Amino acid sequence: MTTIDPSSQVALALQAQLAALKERGKASAGSAGKSHAASHNRVASTLAQRLLSIAPDDPDRRRKAVRMFLQSELVREFGEAVLNDPQFGTMLDAVQEQMAQDDRTAAAVQALGDVLLAGKVAS
């Protein structure tokens, strides 16, 4: 029986998502498509800048990087207005806590944190 390594699956899924976003940005035509692509690029750029702001000696940097990624994906999906919701931070806490409860998911999340901090997520 073949087992699936969750860390490599997360990295591959992340890379596929980013490649698709790049292609959508290149293929977008018209002002609506360009505006949508610009919004995606802005979110990705903001995430990259925020990841760079995490101190290299911060013992909690992996968790912070994953939280930043989750936040950026939710903003990308639902728009920047979600940041104004007073329960948004509580929801992010709950999502991260739930992911930490499952060993396989926790391992995948750790791998995601490593990928994010290694700078392999480029736009």
C-alpha cells in the first residue's frame, strides 16, 4: 500500500495554486480580469512582505507564517472586508487549533510553514 506524504502534498498543492494564479493573471483580458488579477497580485505581494517581517529567531515563526497564509487566502477568496470582521481573528485561531488536532494535518501544516519561510512561494 502506498502512503501519501502530507507535507509533499501540501507543497505540491500550494505550488499548483500559485502557478494557476499566475496563469490566470497572464490570461486575464479586459479591465475586470485585470482588476481581479491585480487584487490577487496585491494579496500575494502583501503576504510575501509580511513573511519577510517575521524575525528569524522567533520560535513561533512557523505558526505565524501559516496564519498569514490562511489570512491571505481568506482575503483572496472573500475580499478585504473580511479583515474588518471582529470575529476574524477568533476564526483564524479556531482553524489553526483544529488543524493542530490531527497528526497528519499538523505535519502538513508544519511543512507548509517551512515552505513559506523558505521563500519558495514566489509570485
